Amino acid sequence: MKEVQVLGVENEELKIALSGDIDVGNADEFFAVVETAYAAEKKTIAFDCQQLSFIDSTTLGVFVKITKLTEADGNKVRLLGLQARIKKLFTICALGSRMEIA
């Protein structure tokens, strides 16, 4: 999946870069890629979102699923470099209490 690149582990975090559009059309594939990478490296996931241009409500739901997955192991989700309009979606949905949004 070109929108999701697993970069590997750095500073005890699983780094994953997101780009382009992630929506209802590819959200299941997004989850599958992240779930597989996380199963191999159960660490806090740091998403580099600088190149992410669009998400929809389905994708927000996937982020919640990913957060639940990591929380079960005592890890967390970090979202780095979100564009202002995408960051606003996470804020409106009060997801900042469940994941770190930087």
C-alpha cells in the first residue's frame, strides 16, 4: 500500500509514514498493514503524517482500533506532523486524550 510505509523501529518506537488519502476505500488495508507491523514489533507507534492529505471518518475509526490494540500492550499511538485541517478532526472527536497529537 503506497499510502503506508513501515519505516522500522527507531528510539523504541515503530515508525510508520502516511501519505496521500486514506479513506473508506483503503482503510481496511491501512489497518492490516499497521496490525502486521505492530504484531512484529509491539512498541508505541509513531505515525509521520506530514504527507497525509486526507482522512475520513472510517480512517478515524481505524486509528481508534489501532490505539486500542496498542493500549492492550501498554503502548500508545503518536501522530506527528498532522496538517491543521486533519488535526482538527482528531480534536473535534476528542481523540487527543487517547493518543498523542503533536
